[in-house]
Amino acid sequence: MSGTNPMGFTVWFTGMSGAGKSTLAAAFANRLRRLGKSVEVLDGGETAQFLNVGHGQNKDERNLEARKLAWVCRLITRGGGIVLQAAIESPYKETRDEARRQIGRFAEVFVESPIDTLIQRDKSGKYKKALAGELKNLIGISEPYEPPQHPEVIVDTSKMSVDDCVEHMLGQLIAQRLLDPSLAAMKGRPKISARGKPTPPPAPVAAPKPAKAAKAAPVKLSKPVKLHKKAAPPKHRAAARTARAEPRRAAAGGKRKR
């Protein structure tokens, strides 16, 4: 399309409610970001809040929602961005083909799953209500769903895991030249879970225990040591003390005891 940046493109997910469009869009966005790509995802509450998308009750209202989303995708693609649209079922072929013509660089991903699997996944019970005639506007049951005739990618979420679907989509977009073929060599890199499970923190490393001080070994002497007795005072000193004491005894009239 004239004026479109050749690096941008739109991936348009289509399929019945519960097939896995939102799950695959989120997982594929994570995969592309790991490859260094900037990606926008149109899904969930933001499109309902700002574009009033996801509330259509008939064909005209649903086609209007698809045209709103196609306009946003066209702007992002024209600016060189990658956008994944998974906000609605987009059940009608005419509006999907219209989006393809307007956007230019466009890949349609058909997310299919058997009705039995969709019923098992449905926690709200809307499929059972539609089959019982209690719900009149459920796509694929009480309202028609027109499967794509020639989508770029088909994934069956009842048979393929999320990671397998993501790798298949990556390969098909490389084959369509929407992604650089050099990325094909990077497909063998270790996978990160498509559900974004957090990596567990590393186990804490125990602090090393302080080393115990080594006890000093007793010193062994080669020869026994003799302890010296207190030396007796020299004899001349003892005699001098006796001589001084004799006059004092004589003056006192005492005699030295023998």
C-alpha cells in the first residue's frame, strides 16, 4: 500500500469465542519482543473502553467494530509498527478482506477449535445456552461464522500447544516475508513459556561458617626442666645478723637459748 513503511505489518486473528485468539496474540507478542521487535496488541478492555469494540449484537455492529480496528491497525502499520489484532471474532469475510486491502502488509491467522473443545473451555456457559436456544447472538452457534478461505496461517489449538502455535506462526510470517528471513536461524533459541511464567529466584547461598580456631599443640621439651629451690642467704650475712642480735639480748638480761 502506498505510504506504508515496509517494516510494519498487521496480524489479524480470527476465530470463534474461546478458540484462543487472545492467548496466542499475547504469546506471539512476547516471542517477537524477544527478537527485538516493537509490538502492539489490540485486545481486551482497552479496545472496549476507547473504541467501544466487543459489544456488537448484529452483523452491522460487528462490521463497524472490525472497521474501527482495521483503521487503528492501518495507522500503526503505516508508521512501521507491528500490531496484533485479537479483540473480536471478526466473523464476516467481507470486513476481513476490506481490512486486508486497506492495511496492505497483512497476515490473517485462523484460530480454529472443535465445538466440543470450545464448550469444555467455556466457563460462562454461553455455548450451552446458545445450543439450548437461550442465547440468540453467539457467533458460530446462533449467528454465522465465515471461516477464512485462504489465511496465511491456520492453527488448531485443540491439537497444538501454545508454544507450537507461536513457532508455526513465526515460520509462516518469515515465509511470507513479513519478517526478516534471517530470524529463521533464531528459531532454535531456548523458548520462554508463552504464558510468561516468572523465573524462580535463585536459591539463597548459605554464608560460610567461620573457621574454628585451631587449638595450640602442647610444647614438648626434649629435656626435663628442674625447678630451682629458693637459694639460702650467704653464711656471712647470717653471721652478721647474729652478731648484731647478741648485744641486744645481753642488755635485756636474756640468754640465748640453746
